[in-house]
Amino acid sequence: MKELIIDALVENLDKVTEFVDAQLEAVDCPMKIQMQVDIAVEEIFVNIAHYAYKPDVGPAKVRVDVSGDPSVVDITFIDHGVPYDPLKKEDPDVTLSAEERQIGGLGIFMVKKSMDDVSYEYRDGHNILTIKKALGAR
Amino acid sequence: MLKITKKLEERTLTVEASGRIDTTTAPDFENEIKDSLASVSELILDFSKVEYISSAGLRVLLSAQKIMTKQGSMKLTNVSSEIMEIFEVTGFSDILDIE
């Protein structure tokens, strides 16, 4: 298990992505799955950066755990900002026309669609969001 | 990292994006497109070198589509199967003209 503690700022996104990718590359994760995981990581980390500590800055903990054969990755995001369960957000209507489309909620919707499991809990003053994805055959 | 190359021929603007369209790079992508849209009736977004797009990038595509619906047309070319899957999941394959 590897852990990164970093200020929840949008400009730190590249560092978070690099950290996660290093763990995925170590187990030869297929490129397509790596992209899906990167997107999920971006949507969740940017959410924390935008909402958790406003207008202050606070830390986000990103924990990556790769286990099993074939490999499964679990990534946990922990912050102690305002309680917020992004999974409660209503899914966007993806059948509307361009003119009618609202863009809100699209990010977390992409996370739910592409990951095998997404869970949230608020415990001891912390938001804890975990995503799980099977990395497929080596 | 995202590199953007633009070519304007008469009223057709071709924008080639190369790299990742994410929260960090999407604002540049949006500005580069919008700065050049006056008098453009056809916008072509060449996606052959786009490796990644998150919801921040999708936002830019939707906003460009709304502008071009009013003043002409917009299409995406050379979309990889990985990016196409993102468009399908989010319903963007129905609202964008993808060649």
C-alpha cells in the first residue's frame, strides 16, 4: 500500500496522477484501464480541491492498494473538510440534446460508470471515498 | 500537457489538440478555440493525438458545440476507441458529430 498526503489544490492534480500511475505501471495495468482510473482520480481529487476546505486549503490523503492476481486496485481519498457525499448527486440525463444538457454531475457519473465499485462514508470527521477497479489480465 | 495547433482556412477552423484535456489544461483549450471562432462557420476538432479527456474537457466540447450550433457546424475527427467509449458513456456521442 502506498500513500500520498498533499494539499487539495487543483494545481497538484498532476502529482496525484503521477503517484497513482506509478503504482498502476508497476503491475502492467492496461492503458485503457489506466485512463479510466486516471479520470476517476481526477474527478474525485478536483472535487475535494474545489469543495472540501473552501476558502482555506487543507490536505487530501490518497491511498493506493493493489492486490490479488489478477490485480485489483483500491484507491481511497480521505479529507477532513465539510461532509460531502458526491454519490448522492443525481445522475445527469445523458439523453438530452446539446442545448438542454447540464454539465453538473458529469464527473462523478463517469466515475460510477467506469469503476467496479465506488463507496463513501463519513467517519470521525473525515470524508472517505473509495474506488475499486479490476485491472484485468496482465 | 496539452499542445494546441490551429489552422484557419476561409471560414473553417481546424484545431488539433495533442495530449491530455483535463482540469488543468481545459481552460487553455477553451480559450484557444473561443479566441478564434469569430466568423468561423465550420469547426473541426482533430482528436488523433488526444490521449485523455475528463469532464472538464467535455464541458469545453459542449460549450463549443452550443456556439457552433448557432453559427455553423462542428465535428470531431480521428477519435480513438478509448475516447469514443467516454463519449458513449456520457451520451456525448449523441450530441457531437463524430467522424
